[in-house]
Amino acid sequence: MKTALAMLGMILACLSTRSSPDRLLKEAKVTLPEALETALPEVKDGTPVWAGLREENGRVLYLLNVARGEGAVRMSVDARTREIVSNVPLKKSYAKLMGASKISMAKALEVALARVAGKATGVEFELKKGKAVAEVKVFLDGKLYEVKIDAVTGSVLKVEQDDDDEDDGNDDDADGDDD
């Protein structure tokens, strides 16, 4: 039993290192803002609400949830080639979130990177106690930071070092509506 637990621990350690922001960013030739520029023309009248750098099936990808009207799409952009890998409809409405947010994802990235001059690995718009907030993950000097931004005014609310290299796994439910 101890041997099995030790092996499981080693496997989990390898997996977290394998998908670390540092390694993924080294392999990416495309930045998150560039991935947005590539994806958004494909979704007419779309507004990105979540984006994250991931590895899937050996490919380093930027995944993007883009709200459009009462629906949304999940797009994948290859972080090495800028190729759009997939564009899949989601059965999710971000209308409430979009109605509460006034700044764009590009603006949230600009504000966060002005505060922490690293490389963005993810952005999430969400409602926290009814208030629209953008949370931008920025990797700098081997550390992951989270920059929280008021999604109405664009002002920085808080900068904190993230407790680990992984995000919270919240990418499939990126509305963050905790009301």
C-alpha cells in the first residue's frame, strides 16, 4: 500500500510539473493577447469571458470561452502556431456577467501586465457578491500572481501571489456567479 501511495505521489508531482506555467510559456510562441486577436474574428460579436493556457494531447493551447448573445463557444488556439484548433458551442449563458462587466479582456490583460510585468497565463471574468471582477494570472520570475481588477472601472483591486501553479479547475464554469 505504501508503495502504491508513493508511486501515486510521484505521478502527481510529474503531472503538475509537466503542465507548469513556466514550461508551457517556454513552449508557447504566441501570447494570450495574440491568441485573442486570432480567435475573436471567428466569433462575430463575441466577448471573451475566460482564457487559459493548457496542454491537451501533447499540444500547448490557449482555451477561450467566448460569450455571444445567449450562448457561448469554446475555442482552442495553438500556442505555437496560432492555428485555431477547435470552435465548439457551449450551452451556457454569460449574459448576466457581460451586462455587469464594462472592460474588455484585452483591457484587463493590459492593466494586469502593467502592474505585474510577466506573461499572462489566464483570465477569468466573474461575479463576486454581485460585482464584476476580472482575475488575471501572470507568471513572473518563477512565481504565479493573480491580479484582481474591477471589471467596471478597470482599477486594480488586489495583487497576490497564487498558492500553486495550477488554476482552480474552474475553466468549464467560468461565470463565477456566487450570488
